Amino acid sequence: MRGTLSLYQRTSQLLFRGRRRATNETYTLIPSISYCTNIDNNTIDGLQSPRVKIFDREFKRKQRDRAAWLMRPGDPFVDAVADNLLDRLEDCKKTFPTALCLGGSLEAVRRLLRGRGSIEKLIMMDTSNDMVKLCKDAEAAQQDSNQNIETSFVVGDEEFLPIKESSVDLVISCLGLHWTNDLPGAMIQCKLALKSDGLFLAAILGGETLKELRIACTVAQMEREGGISPRISPLAQVRDAGNLLTRAGFTLPGVDVDEYVVRYSSALELIEHLRTMGETNALLQRNNVLKRETALATAAIYDSMFAAEDGTIPATFQVIFMTGWKEHPSQQKAKRRGSATISFDDLQKQFSSDS
């Protein structure tokens, strides 16, 4: 592919050379096989990929394919997260004519938009062809205010965003970006895709997610196998989220956290729910064999340590919500250091005298 660079390649060049070229091109998809997840990504046009590979993206695509067939209609947890994320659009006076929705809870985001953000054109993208087909079928069956939105569907990878620079006003990612190997790089590509004064909204699972299951797995493996292996994927911590937004170059960064506690009848029901969401383990160095006795021990330990009086077990999902804007001259900026015209001592004296 000569003459046209993907956002991933542009991001690589930014990291290597520290400079960026702005364009005013309108939204266009860039057809290229280099966006597939099953190619050798060790080198891109002679550049060494800076990514550290933690997750098996091809395996994650297959999990998303399976989830498209198993997905529960109107999942309460997924809907709650998507609705919470979209609520932030109601706090903005600005409208977002063109929006990009990245893989994760695509169907829930599309169903719960309800005119928020005044979106006119929506691009829905996922690595899974089956998930995109599910969203397309749901779109055809919908009969509500969302029908006024012109929707297009793309099979693509968040790590190699097939969108031209400065082409969308809004990027939404609900429960998807935490599976990328290079989260800062993916966020940089999202920023490049945004027009000036565009908004980035994302919800990712945080490090405290499934803490009960982590404990039960660890105890069961130590007891039955004499050691532990990674069964649950590593996730970002809250303290890292603000740094990720700043590193990606977003202005006015905002981070907040919600914890959702979902109750299940057993640990097996929890695992089944994770499958329907496409949130099961996709580590490259995962152990593909789970012994039956270890699985049963995990369920028993989970029940004995965390079960409530009614027999249900809790599962904690920590969700980190991130908000960032692409720079624009109209945005508020901090004053130059040393430019203050009044001291804190004067303010303290003033408030002391008033009281």
C-alpha cells in the first residue's frame, strides 16, 4: 500500500520521529488487507512494531464471533455501562454529526443512543464479522428515533484503525479497548481520527474487575496443582487512565470509576456470562488446559468465601470511564505559571474576615 498510510503507521512514525501532519480530508474508509488481525505485524512497511504482545488478537476475534451467537438481549450490566457512557453526551452542548463506535458493546451503544449527541452518521466497527452482522441485523429490526442515523458497518481492528485523519467528531468505545496490546497507540489513533475539538469517550474494565474470581482461582490452583498460571487477563489501574489520556495527547482529560456488583447463582453462571460478552481469557501465554478438579475447586472456594445468605455469589466489575478532547483554540487552558495577580494568603485573609 503505497501513497496512503494507516493511522497505525502514522502513529508509529509519530513515536519514532515525534512529528505529525494535519489533513482536512473528509471521512473515508481505507481499504487495505494490512488491517486484518491475522497478518504478521512484527514489521509494518519496514518499521519495527513497538507493541508488546500480551493478548492473542486472533483468538479474541474468535471469542467475539462466539459471543455474537450467545449474546443475551438487553444484558443489564452491559446496558448499564453503555448508558452511563452515553450520558456524558448529554453534558455537552456541542453536537457530533459523525461518530465512530469501536468494538465492545456495539449493539447496546447503538440501541441506547436515543438521539444523544445529535449524531447524523455512525460508523460501527468490530474485529468480528459475526458481531458486525449481528449489529446490522439489529439495525434492520429497530424501529425508533435511531433510524434517522445513517449507519455504516466496518470489520476492522482497533490496533490498526482504518479511518483517515480528522474525519470524525466523536469516538466511542464501550468495553473494548482493554483487549488491545498497545492501548496508548490505539488511543493516539483515535485522537488522530478526530476532527479538531472532537470528543473521545471510552469505558474499559479496571484492575479490580473479577477480584473474587482471581482469589478463588489462585487458591484452587495452589491447592490442586501446587502453582498458579494466568487465568484472568491483566487490566489497567485507575491511576493509569489519566496518564493514558495525557500520553495520547488529549486535552481536558477526565477519568471516573464505577463498580458494578452482579450476582450469580454459581461460578459456572458467571463464566457463561463472560462468554456471552466475549470477555474470557485471551492471553498469549494462557494455559489451554483447565483440569476438571481445579475448575470444581474454584467454584467451591468461590461459593465458600463469597456466597451471600441467599446462596448467590457476587462478581465485581470495575469500569473506568475516560473522556478527552482533541485540541482546539476555543478550549479553556491553564494560565501561564507565575501570571497570577492575587496570592492565596490574600484569599485566606478575605475568607477569614468574611466568616
